[in-house]
Amino acid sequence: MPTQYGQIAADLRRRVKQGEWPPGTALPTQTELCDEYGVARATMTAALNQLQGERLVTGVRGQGTFVLDWRPVRVPLLRYPAIIEPEGQLGAWKNACQQAGATGSMVTVEVAHEPADADVANALGLTEGDTVLRHSRHATLDGSTCQVHTAYYPAHLVEGTPLASQGKTISGVYDAMRAAGITPASADEHLSARPAAAEEAAELTLMTGFPVLTLDRLTRDQQGRRMEWLRMVIDPTRVMVTYDGLPPTWPARKSPLHDFARHK
């Protein structure tokens, strides 16, 4: 049976999403909300804490409770062809943020060579201990981290390319690959969900154990070589992975990404 504070949180959630309090505006004071709903302060505090845990609102000491921009950025499945055109377009994340009217960025945290562990070696078809390039990045939305990306590349494939530097790949990883003569031809993605580990929760400013999306992507080039294995940990309150407009069946031997190979 729903708790009293849960019912209040549900009603406040409805009112926020219907636009009664737009992003950036303050909710009524706790005293006013307690009077409106006829509950004790402890009950209202629990309801607001639930909404804070959902990233709908945030409390500012001495000022009140403010509505966050709760509308997630939509990242579509059919995003790849648009980001590997040779005209220097934005990367997938910045392109999605631009479409949503938000400010997004991809920040390089660390680039390092290291021996492949068992998981990385298995994903890239290498021998455990082979040298790989690890590229750690944060996707930010309006200045806050909402995705943690850890990408691995066979070192011998990317040495001397922009991917091996600490610099920023302006138009995205796939465009950097293409510019280096490594043409992405296909990608497999696996989407799942699990509780956030403590380190992930700290990076995403979430509570430990808060549900996160995980998306693993393996990219192959035109020769079928495994060129990138990317692991993403995603805050589902800020990012929505969408699969809109899929046909009931795919043409024989083709996938949504089949025209990767046309981009040279």
C-alpha cells in the first residue's frame, strides 16, 4: 500500500511534469506544502527527499527547493550515420544535446596505455595482457556529468591518431577514426541496467545503488577487426536511449548501421 509521503511525492511529481513549476523555479515552502496537503513536516520532508533522489528537484540551503530540468536528452539508436559524415559534424552526444536545445560536452578524463584484462581482451579479440589504449571520458549536460565512458582500443590500431592523444576529438570518436583511415563499418550494442557502484555514483552525483543504465558497444571496421569496445554508465534521469522508427523487419543481411561502409 502506498505510503502517505509516496502519494504526496507522486502528486508533486505530476504537478512538476505538467509544468506548474517550470525548471529553475522554486516550489512553495515546506510550511506552505504542509498546510496544502495537511501533513506533518517530517512527511513532507520525506516526499521532497524522494523527488530529490529522482533528480526532479534540488534543495538550496536557506533558499528553498528548486525544480531541475528533468527532461532527459534523447540519444537515438539511428545516430551513427549522421556523426561520421566528412563535413566535421558534432559527435553523437553534442549532436543529441544540440537537438534538445541543451549544452553538452564530452570531457577527456584520462588517456593511458595498459595491459588488457580478461574482459577487455575477450571483447577486442586480443590476448590477455596485450597493450590497449584506454580512453576515459565524461559526457556532461549543462556542466554536470551524466555519462561515464570508458573506451578501449587495440594499441597498434590507434597509435599516432588523435585517439591516442589527450586532446579532444571535436567531431566525435567515429569521425576521428575515419580521419585516421579506420572506417567504422558495424557496431553491436547491449543495453542493461543495474545499481550504481560507489565510484560511479560519485562521478554521476547519484546515491550509491541508484539505478543506472549500462551500454556496451563493440565497433568493427570494414575488415571486420574489432576496433573499439566502449562501456557507458548512464544516469537515466538525464539521458534517454531511444529506438524510434524501427521497421518490423530488417532487409536481409542488413542492420540499422549497414551504411557505415558508405562513408569513406
